[in-house]
Amino acid sequence: MSYANIEIKIIQWAEARKIIPNSTPEVQLLKAVSEMGELADATLKKDREGINYCALQDLNLVDCMEVAYDQIKNRRGTLLPSGVFQKEAT
């Protein structure tokens, strides 16, 4: 899969869950900081699949994005205008 293909899939996923229209750059920055915590945890546990700072780990960026997308692609729900992510009932 190419970078452009996985990028489109991630954007479509975010739009379908109303993350694009209902979020803000500030909220997404806080989410990124949260992801940094997960990155630190994965690093400490030597979980290569969970590590996304590819260049330092000699990993392919597209491969990392595919792993991340595979982890989120089946998550269902919608980001409400209030900023709360409401999960779909299963």
C-alpha cells in the first residue's frame, strides 16, 4: 500500500466518525500527546509494532501507518460537536 492510499483511508475513517468536522487543532494536539505516552510505553515494553517513530527504529513509515490503521479501522462511533467520542453500541 502506498502512503497516499493509507493517508486517504485514515482521513476517510476520521471523516466518517465526524472527527474532522467536530474536532479542533488543539484537541488533536492533546490526542497526539496522549499517543506519545503510548509510544513511550511501547518503547519500554520493546513492542516494535507499537512504535511509530519509524526513522529512529529503521521502520517504513507506510508500514507503521498500516499497523496503526489496522488497529483503529474497525472502531465505530462519532465525535460529537461537544468533543466527546461516542462509541457505537455493539
